Amino acid sequence: MNPHHLIKMANAIGDFFSSMPDQEQAARDAASHIKRFWEKRMQQSFFDYIKEHGDEELKPIMKHALTFMNEELGAYHG
């Protein structure tokens, strides 16, 4: 899957959850959404891209969500 499309999707997820009043919970929920609804190869492609190119393309909430993805998925956290 195209990693740029995955970044766009992740940022859209972040936009949705960023309307929550508790931004810490919003980041957790965004991370949980990716864990539950993205298939493993999508997750792997996303994290491989972030590892190689950094997280500059991600919105702040999704950068924060990486912390929780690391805890939940054993994935990247920069």
C-alpha cells in the first residue's frame, strides 16, 4: 500500500479524534483505531515508512499517538 496514502489516512483519523476534549485520550483512541481497523500489512507499511522517513508528515495528534502505538503494537516511536 502507498505509504503516502497511509499517512493521509492516519492524519484523517487524527483529525477525527482531535475534536475530543482530552487530547491524551484522543491520541490513545487514534492509536487504538489503527490497531483495530488497519490490517497488519498496512500497519507495517506505515511504520516502515515512519522509521525510514521520520514523522514530519504526521499531524501532532498522530505523532503523539505513535507513543501509544509503540506500547500497544510494539511499533515505532521516534
